[in-house]
Amino acid sequence: MEFLRAFTYMFRDQHWLIKLAETALLVVLCPLPVIGLLCLCALLGYLAEIIHNVSSDYPRPLPEWDHIGEDIGKGAHALLAIALYHLPLVFVIALLYVARETLAVSLFGSLTFAGVLVAIMPFLMIYFFFAWTLLAIGLVNYAESWDSGAFYQFNKLLRSVGNHRVLALQWLVYSLAASMILLLLLPLAPFLFFPVQGYLTGNYGRRLRAARMARRDAYATPEPAADVTGLGFVRPEGQAPLRRNETA
């Protein structure tokens, strides 16, 4: 139900048409130099606000586009984190490009490069999915505190993935399924991506917080019960309890 609601919740907002139209306008401007970078930061900040609103159980989680300057500032931190998380992938792809230019000058070199590519591709996919899982938790924590350091607390992020593997896997499956559906909805996909993924990640954050509280309660040490007498008074420390045939 939560997965389907990610595609429908925005239409319950009275101003959904204006909000989605403004989102679409910023998406259209993204390919432009300089202005496009600011628009991308604004969209990522808007995504973080949706995550915050959904995680906090706001009845209308789709934010207004009335503080675009704040959205740009919030989104800049998210964009930097996304770039840093993908830096190893960019480095490996650059190496593969150099290797292709070097090896693919003969049939044997082309076959060698193809073998290397087939061997390394599964590891690239595993890293991509793992990085996005960590990034999702980072976005959830960032939307709770608006502290950019939430993206780089890797011990906390890894511990969260380890303690709540089922929730992390469920979010990853939902996110990939939603992306595939949005690709089928082209040209609607570009501006629906942020509301849909924002809702899924915000719901992930809400369930993650509930799981953390349940785990904390399960490991909490219960306070020892007070020893009381038959009349309901607390028995003084060190005094032996009365036998049945004795009176207080």
C-alpha cells in the first residue's frame, strides 16, 4: 500500500498541479549551465523536505515552492554527498575508458577488455546498490537534523544497515521498482521522480525510526521492582520478608 501511495499521495494536495508544474519547470532547466546546477540543488533540497515531511507524518507532505533559496542550500549538501558517494564508480569508469582505448586496438585486446568488463560489472553493481542504500539512510538522517555531517557518519550508517537489513532491502527493491515504472511513464518520469522517491525514502525513515525505538526498548534494562509488605509499604532494605503466619 505504501508503494502504491507513493504515486498517488501528491494528487490529494489541493495545490498539486502548481507544485508539480514548478517541479517540472526546474527539471526542464537542469540541462542549462550554471542555472541547471542551481535547479538541481533546489530539486534535491525539495526531495529532502519531502523525506522530512513523510517521515514526520505530515498530512500533506508535498512542500510549497516558496523558499527556493533554502532548497538550494539544503540540496547543495545532498548533491556533494551524491558526488562523493559515486566518486569510486567514476574513477573505475575512467580507468575502464583508458583501458578500452589502450586494449581495443586488436581483436585480442577487444576480447581482453570485454572479459575484464564482464568480470568487474557485478562488483560495480553491488557497490552502486550499497552506496545508494547508505545514501538513503544519510538522506533520512539529514532530513531529521539538517546536518550535512549525517551523510558521512559511516559507522552509524553501516550499523543501521546491519541492524535493519530487511528494511534496507525493502527500500532498495521499492526504489528500483519505482524507477522502472517511472521510466515507462516518460515524459512524466523526470518531475515525478522527486515526489515518488521522496515519499518512499521518507516512509523508509519513518519505519526505520520505529524499528530503532523497538530495538532500544527490547534492550532496555527493566528497573527492579520494589519489595513491598502486605500492607503496601516498601520494605526497608535488609529486612527479611515475613513468613505467612507472621504479621507485620
